[in-house]
Amino acid sequence: MSGGQSGPRIPGTPRVLRAMNDRAALDLLVSQGPLTRTRIGELTGLSKPTASQLLARLEAAGLVRTTGNETGRPGPGAQLYAINPAAAHVAALAVDQLGVTAAVADITGQVLGEARAGLGEAQAGSDAITGDAPDRTAQLVARAVDGALARAGLERRRLHGAVIGTPGALDPRTGRLRYAPHLPDWHARALKEELAEALGMPVTLENDVNLAAVAERHDGAAQGFDDFVLVWADKGVGAALVLGGRLLRGATGGAGEIGYMPLPGAPPARGGTRDAARPDAGGGFQRLIGAPSVIELGQEYGSCDVRTVTEALALDTVRAEVARRLATGLAAVVAVVDPQLIVLSGEVAQAGGEALRALVEEEFTGLALPCPALRLSHLDGNPILLGALRTALAAARDAVFDTG
């Protein structure tokens, strides 16, 4: 390069910087709520003129609105700015073998409507869900979303996208749902595309336990942890592995399917059709600690009158046995993953509560293994639905908040 010449210029650098500043301000407004121009400038390091230009730009784009004036200080209150809730809306859904629950929220995360569509139900003024399996699935999902939209007073066109949490894992190589034989209507090769076409919006399918882990990391027991395992003990058993702050999915999307893990005392889990009412009946870890097996233990150690997981785990002998079984499976996970934290969630963990958690912790005493922290989930509401909502919001904000 000859003397006096500057280096190559990067086209659009001012625009890129503006977009970065815009996103930083928008993220602050999402996390901290209404802020004044002065406070936004302090938190972002922007000058007052630059912060003013930024807010004017975002307000013109429909991303920010004024919400009144700051109070509690001498003199006239400074104007407060907040995210415009109408900038985008998302749908979050949680699937189980009996139906689909849907929630609709605005871009701030405020849930505006929630509804459930059960299998075989007839909606007022319409026929029951019928047709081929893919059509039935699309109808079920559409019914749940439309019910939530009706409660929110919104139309489908207002939705930016939907995230659906379902048992099993979508194999990236084949596009098929794996590890969920109790959801036969969800195994179409082009399921994701069929759902997107039926709803008229982008659709993301995600493993339900992975979404529960997303919820725990944002709002629950795993806040501040980059390496943790969420163990879901319910009718079925699974885990979500978060390592270095990222979900571990595996080559076929099946990382964390510890319900199929072979353990002493349970027959090995094998392929083939299984009883939809008993996801744990095939064998493996879930045959030891799945909810139906816990109830069986209650009937064995207590009486035939035991009908629920809560009733079963109220018995000291059952609680001690479930803790032993749970600790055995967790020890195998810890030996491979070495997490900082294990979060216990699902019906079995919630019914066993602190008493079960303490017994599991005792079982780890003296083992030649790292001893991670062990916590119970204390999330309010459906953790799968909450995780789906967090995931949908993250995608919507990445798209809508991109002002570049």
C-alpha cells in the first residue's frame, strides 16, 4: 500500500453500529422494563444526542413507545420508554398423549391467551378431529392455537412463529420424531412442514424436556449455570443436557433419552410398539422411576388403594426405594457428563419434594464421583410451555429487533 492511503473501508459500518446499539437498547428494555433516555444512555454508554436519535428511530419503527413520565424525583419527570408489546406475537405449545396446550404472548413475554385442545374433542360449531394422522395432528395444533388467539383477541396473521414442545426428538437426518411411540400421529416425515402450512407461520419442533431446561435456565433453579442436567421423572423419563451453556442434542437428536438407559433391576428397553398408557413399560431407567412404576411400588409396599404418585411417595419405604433407584441412574449420568447441577422435575420429583431430593443426595454420599448440586424445580406453571415461550420469544426478538 502506498504512503498516505488508508486501509480498506468496511461498507455499512455506521449502519451496523446503529443496529448493534438498537439491539442493546431493546434488550435493556426487555430485561429492565421502562427506562428514561438518560438511563439508556448511561447503560449503553451512548451520548444523549445518540440515545435520543436511537429512541426516535425505534419509536418510528414501532418497536418502542412512551409509557408516561418518571416519578419520585424533584422537578418534571423524564419520559419513560418501553418495548411496544404489539411489535410481534408468538405461540408456544406443549404436547402430551391427551392433547395440546397453547399459549399466545406478545414480544415482552406477556401471555395474552391460553387454550387446550384434546384428542377427539369437538369444538363448538365444528366436527371432531378426523382424517389421516398428519391432518389430525395439524387440526389439533391449529385448534389449540386458534383457541389461545381467540382469548387474546388476535388473528393468526399477527403471530411471528410457533414453538412446539413434544416428547421424543426430531431426527435431523430423517425429519421423523423418535423415542415417542405413544404419539403415533406425530411421526410423519414432513410433520414440521405440514404444521407450518396448516398454521401459516414458521414452526419449530423441540423436545419437551429440552424446553423445560430452557425454562429452568431463564426462570428457575438453573439460573447462572452453564453446565447442568435437568432430569424429568414423570410418566416417561428423560433428561436435558446443557454443557457450556448449550443444549447437547446428539447426532440423531436423542441426547438425554436416559429413560432407555439400561440399569440393574429393569429389563432393557427394546424397540417396537409399546402401551401408550405406559411409556415406561418397555424397560430401562424409566421402568424403575416412571410414575406408573412408582404407583406400583406404593401398591406393593402400602395397599391396593394407592392410586397416585403423591400417595405412593408419602410412604417412607417407597420414597427410600425411589431415591435409591433415582440415584443409581443419576450416578451414571454424572460419571459421563460431570455437571455442576442436577435439577429434578416432573411429577415424581414434585410429588417427592424436598424429602425425596434429600434422600437422593444422601445416596451420593461416599461415591467415587463428582457430587453436583441437586435442586428441585420450583417453576410456576407448565415448564415445557414456559420453555417453548422463551424459545419462541428469542427467535422473534432476533428477527424483529434486527434494525440493520
